[in-house]
Amino acid sequence: MIFSNHRNAAALAAALIGLALGGTSTARAQMQGMDHSHMDHSQMRGMDHSSMPGMDHSTMQNMDLAPMQSMDQAPMQGMDAAPAESRTPIPQLTDADRQAAAFDTAGHAVHDKGINSLFLVDRLEWQDARGGNALNWDFKGWIGGDIDRLWLSSEGERAGGKLHEAEVQALWGHAISPWWDVVGGVRHDFKPGSSQTWAAIGLQGMALYNFEASAMVFAGENGQTAARLKGEYDILFTNRLILQPAAEINFFGKNDHGRGIGSGLSSTELGVRLRYEIRREFAPYIGVTWNRTYGTTADHARAHGERRSDTRFVVGVRMWF
């Protein structure tokens, strides 16, 4: 074993000396023929490098570069240069291409001559009330141009085979911005109590984040005044499944005992409805509403055997044409 190790060390020393003297091919052959199976790093570190005359650190570094410098570079020089142009060049842009890609950036031109219309059945629903089932509706529509329109609406409730509430409005609207209209006209109440006509004026439109709102003021017979605030908002779970919270608040200027109305804050209605748009024009829905009366209005309700507040489950449909 010792003899073999000494023999390998001597062969390695001879190969390194041969490399230093320029015999690269012979030295490499000698190193490849060495038996490395019995050599380890400790023997290499223990070798006497002084026996290798003419070799220093720079020689060892340059020794590995010689084979690289002698490589045949002909294949590299014979490689094809990268093409200067694409194999599938982009065709030149023509006037016909520009005209085909152009579109009108002027937007929708405001016009008064075109007559358009929309009719919306916002709510047509069955309500499960404590005093019995009820049918509730809220219709609205308009006809006209982009600036001036005639707005028509009706809402009410029928329960127990009797008409409890019903009103219609006819308002002329004038756009003051892309999202808001000033409206004015008449409102007529059929119920509760005897019929009554009001003058109406207000503001309606769409606030930030698509929040639909309206604020109306009414002046009725015998000096009666009223105000109504309404708002609703669509929350899209998907493009077809939509949750709609809604609220309505009513105020009156003075008591009207014949109609069971008290001054100040009279009533509120909060509701949430979840609809599914089978088509954009047709959407069934389910929901819950909470109604409450206040002050003298609540006293009149209790006098007629009605509750001050009422929670109702609703099922209905929303349509537009």
C-alpha cells in the first residue's frame, strides 16, 4: 500500500514537471494513467512542491488556460449571424387600416328631438303582514329626450280586499347635470282618507357609487305640507344576483286626523330585497321590510287596531320595458 502511494506521488510530480516544461499532451496522459484510488487530499497537501523546478502559482494558473486557448474556434466563426429582419415582417400600416380602427370619441351627443321612453315595475310584491296578506306596488316611467322628460309614477298597497294607500305622480323633469334632474308637477292621493292633490317639486338622480336618491317637497290642500326622502342601492354579488337595500322617510307639516297623519316625522320604511335577473328585463326577488310610524301617526294607528311597527316577508318581481 505504501509503495503504491509513493509511486502515485512520483508519477504526479513527473506529470506536473512535464506540464511546466511544455509537454502538455504527454503530461496529461501520465496524469490520466495514474492510480487515484489510493490517493487522498492529505497526500496532495503533503507533497514537496520544491521538487518541481520552474513552477510557481502563476504557472499553475496559466496551465489550465492553455487547452482553452488551443480550442478550434472554427465552428463558432462558421455560425450564421442573427437575421437583421423578421422572417414574418409586419405589414405597413395603411390608411384603410387606420380608418377601420378609428372610433367616434365625441360620445353621446345631447339631443332634444329624439323621443325615448322607459317603464319600470320596480316592485310588484306579495307581503306577509301581521294583519293579513297585502299586495304592494311601485311603478315608474318616463318619456322624452335627454334634457326634458315627463315622469309618471304610482305606488300603493291593497290588503284585506281594501285599498289602504294609493297615489300617482306626474312630474316634468329637467336635467341639470348628467346624473341629476329637477322635477316638478302634481301628486294625487286616493287613499288613505278622502282624495287629495298636492303640488310637487324636488330633485332626483344618482349620487356617488350608483346610489339612487330623491328628495321631494309637497304642498297640499288646507295648507298641508309634506316631504319625502327615498334612496336605494344595488350590491352585485354576481352580474345577475343583486341585493338592493332601500329606505323611505315621510314628514308632514301639521296634523291631519281625517287621514290619520301626525306632524313631524310620520313613518319610515326599510327594506332589503335579493333579486336574480333571469333576463335584464325580468327579475324575481325575495326580501324583508320593516315599517314604523311615529308620534301622532302612531297614535292613530293604535286607535285603529294597527301596530306601531311591522316586519314583513315579501316575494315579488321586477320588470322593465
